[in-house]
Amino acid sequence: MRVSDIIAAGPTWSIEFFPPRDDEAGDQLEATLGELAPLGPSFASVTYGALGSTRDRTRDLVVRMNAELPFPTMAHLTCVGHTRAEISGLLDDYAEWGVHNILALGGDPPADGSPPRGDFHHAAELVEVVRAHPAGFSVGVAAHPEMHPRSPDLATDRRHLAAKLRDADFAITQFFFSVDDYLRLVDDLQRLGCDRPVIPGVMPFVSATGLYRMTQINRTRIPGDIRAALDAAHGAAEVVDIGVDVATDLTQRLLAAGAPGVHLYTLNRGHSVRRIRENLRPGVT
């Protein structure tokens, strides 16, 4: 089943995972899948490491989840550092194994500042290649409510996103904490003539240190009330509780404002996502 068709059928809730790095992490992921699959998510996705660092692990996990779970799994795919032949080979693999959904991403440049190798520089180029594949993939792209961290300004960011989205089926956003930022993004795209669905990404954080690190990388703003709550938290369990409460409230308000669904970043752990689902008002999703 194609994610674009699932989104068109009504509000969705979906979950994201990353490939485990070792056996212990693999056991954690298996436990999380066992905990969350019975909750009936609309679809799942699996991330792709920078410069293809998890290429085989991502592919193998996507193929297995897509075959074994009662909902489709979407493969993240980044283009920076890849040749067209490498991308085409991965798409052929996915098509052969019945994976119908790709989240087409640009990817991060090399950390040392050197020019990336390969045939691609931007996600829009990858979208074109995925679209041209005879398998007829459903194609999603990334969106940043607060602007991509490498964009020179908001207007440029929105124009590039609108152009990219016109060739895709939907977008999923980076995590954020302001409903107004999401609504502004949707309004900006509509003014540019782009009405593709944009699914907000919500991260139920489990660590203050991890949250601060990720927000620095993505330039995501943390509201003052969340910072104050984290500063006053007593222990790791209370931080997890705050993450669940923030994510629950954000999800409810986004769906009430008309978002076509919500994409929850699991961090490969099921506890917070399960609690968010339990917290949501009946009929919201």
C-alpha cells in the first residue's frame, strides 16, 4: 500500500525507527516493534545514515518490516554522496521486495567540510530519480517548519520546498514545538500554489541532553516553559513524563488544527509512543 493513498483516506499516525547498531540495540528495536505494532499505526519509516552509512541495514530492516508487519514501511533515502547507479540499485531492490514508499532526502554533507562525492546535491534531484523509476513509488520529502538550517532565509526555504513538493506526494516535517510554526509553513506553501499534505513530525524526547543536542543541530526552538520544566525535573523518569505530556498536547492541537496526521519519532523505544496513544482523546485519530 502507498503512503499517499493512506494519507488521502483520512488522518494518520505513523512511527519512525532507525537501524540498530549492535545486537543489544537490535533486541531493543524488536521489543519496541512488538509493543507498537498492535496499536495499529498507519505506516512506519526507517532512517538512512549520513552518506549512506546505514544503507544495507536500512534496506534490510525496511524489507523485513514491510513484509512482516500489518502496515507498510517507508524507506528513507538520502542522495548526497551517492551515484545515480547506487540509487537506482537501491530502488530496484525495494521494488523487487514490494516496498512502495520512499522518503527522498538530501542528506548531510561530510562532517569535515569536504565536498560530497556523488551525482546529487539536493533532494529535488533524488525526487526526480525516484519518480522516474518504473515501480511507481509513493514519494515523500522533508519539511522544516522553522526553516532548513542551511537555508539562507525563510522565503528561499519555502520556494525550494514548494518546488520539491510539487514533484512529490507529501512531506513530513522535522520535529518542532510550535503549532503556529507548522500552520505558517502550510499557509506559506499554499500561497506558493502548493497544496500537498504536510504531516507534522513530533518527538517525545526522553533526555534533556539529547534534546538540546538535536535542537542545536536542527536549530529548533525550545519554548521557555519546556526549558523551565526540564530544568526543574528530578531524574530521568520525570524528563520522560514531560516529553510524553508535551508530545500529547502538541499532537492534539495539530490534529485539531487540521493536520493530516502525525509522525512520531520513537527513538526506537515504545513506552512514550504507547502512552501518547493512550492519552489522545477518543476520535482524534
